[in-house]
Amino acid sequence: MARTGKEWHEKPKFPETHFVDTRIYTDDVLFREEQEKIFNKVWIIACHESEIPNAFDYRTFHHPGGAELIVVRSEDLKVRSFYNICPHRGNTLLYDPVGNAKRITCIFHAWTFDTKGACTDITRGKQGYQDRFCPADASLREVRADTGYGGFVWVNIDDSAPSLAEYIGPAMELLDESLGLELEVFHYHKAVVHTNYKLWHDTNSEFYHDYIHYFNRATGMIQPGYFDRKYTGYQNGHASVGSMSIKYDAYDGGAERKVGWPGLGPGGWILIDIFPGMTFNLRTSVLRMDTAIPAGPNKLLIEFRGLGLKSDTPAQRAERVRDHNTIWGPFGRNLHEDLLGVHGQGMAMRERTDSKWVIHGREENMTIHDEGGMRHFYAEWGRRMGRKPFDPYDDNNIEAA
């Protein structure tokens, strides 16, 4: 029997940790607060060091907190990050997403900067400023940057935040051996989806959604050990899912993967979610990294990177690329289904007026279809926001971090 309108409005009969208010996915005020209290306080992956391999190579990065950044490998080969803003009149310095620049010149008034952030020339500086202002007073605003955990470049615009190592803690231990290798990005693509970033991270945090994937049902769900994988939650909202062996030959007609990954068994799979929107997904022969960068409460840019070993032979790299493109990449067997799922959620959330609840109530002893990973995420979200996920505008809010 269908539920009435009144019943549809009733809170789910679960503990308050097991459901959330839909406004946390759609409310612009909450999103702006997330930018300030979450994204501007945590470490975020901006790129991988292999994407800027040479001195003076740079990438621009739209930080999810809203800032526009530059990530550059300086002449001394150290990776640094700066606001992509000229300190003179606030003009954007670099417009191309990637490039190589020994000198950064502002197109507005031709002030120049080196890749360590120092101002090297102010046009007609002596004539205009005399002794009141000089290049030493006009350096770029530096942003904290650190390279680690597989060679990824992380940035944090909060000068007082804990170090990257303190932020990650033990959450990466399952991948310690794998991320100690020299890695290289061989594939980059991005998707723009009309959804909320938390819905994408939800998809990476629970595998009850494997029912959407025909491929996953054949290669994983019917294989021994699938339902025994355990979630482990860590401080700062991170979580991991224990490894298992995926039977890709169950779908490929007996075809075996020709290349593996050091320290990972045949068909091995390890997934680690880093709060608030990054996922390390190592499967058999390829590491895929997802980074969720919200442009608003209902618009999301997702960056996807496929990585192999820097030591790969041409034949090994070709096999990794084949695996990535036929299984895990944009033309593979399940990514488009994930994107379709979160797009549908985002579309429905924006139109949802009768019911205001999303349930995270599955309990299966913290195994693969338990929604404990999502509950762990929203506990951290509530701590940092100082709000209750199930009632974010309750006057009796919780203490913020």
C-alpha cells in the first residue's frame, strides 16, 4: 500500500545517525558554510607530481573552497602553490590550465613573478612608487602544499591546519606499499554533473549500489568473500574497505589480466575514501583517483585520474591503459552508471518537496553493504559544520570543530 502524504513527511524509524535531511544536498547557505568550515580547512588533492614533471611546469586549480590556485614546480624542483591573483589589482595571472612558465607576467600592468612567488619587476616602479613600494612588497600569496601518498600534490589554504600526515593519520595503511612506488598519470578526464558532492562520495562509500552495475554483479557480488569485506572508519572522516579478489574473467570469457600491481594479489581491490571527497581506488592493475570539486550545491566537477607505475615498460603501460579504458575509465563498464545514478539523485533532490529524508540505515555488521561508511562521513560533516545532518537548522545545534 502506498504511503500517504502525512506518512511521507514522518521521520524514518531509525536512530538519528541513520538518516539525513535532504537540505544538506541542496541548500545554498549550507554549501557556502561547507566551503568555509570544511573545504577551506582540509587537505585537497590538486594534481599529481607527474603532471608537472619539469621545472616551471604548472597547473591551475579551482579549489572547492572557491579560490583559484597555481601549482608549479619551481626552478629548485620543489612543488609550490599560490593564489592565482596578482597582488597589484587582483587580476588573474595564469589562464591556461597547464603550461610552462619561467616567469609569470600579469597581463594587466606587466608585473612579473618567479615560480617561487617573488615579484621580479614592477613596471615603472621607481617612477610611480619611489621608495614607498618595491618588488619585495609584492610577492604572491603562498598556499601550503605537500606531496605524498602516491605522489599526489595536496594543498591547504588554512595556514593553521594540521600537517598532511596528521590529517591522513593511519587511513592509508592498506595502500602504504603501493603508494610508496613511483606513479604516473596516464589518463585524465573530468565530468560535470548536476548533483551534490556528497552524493558522489556516498556512491564511493557504500556498495549496496553495486546492484546498479551488471558488470560488478558478475565479477564481484557472486564471488567468495564479497560480503565479508569490512569498513574501517578513521579520524577526520576517512574510511577504507578491506581487500578482496575480483574475478574479472567471470565477465571476460576467461581472459586473464596480463599485468598486475606489486603487492596486490590477482584481481585485488582496495578502496580508501578521504574526507570530504577523494577516493583512492586500486584494482588489479590501475589506481584510479577521484576528486570531487563542487561548484555549488547542485553542480559538481569530478576529476578522474588513471595511474600506472613510472617503471612500466611500453607493453605494461599499454595493458594498464587497456584495463582502465575498458573497465574503470569513462568508456568502461560502470563509471557511466555511477554518474547516471548521482545525476538522478541530484535531479530528484532539487525537486523533492514531499519527503525530506534520505536513509542511511542499513546495518550488516560493518560489511560491504552496511551504510556505516556514510554514517561515519556525516558524523564528521556534523562535527565540522556544527550542525546535525538529520536537522541542520535545529537551534540546538552541536559544537563545531
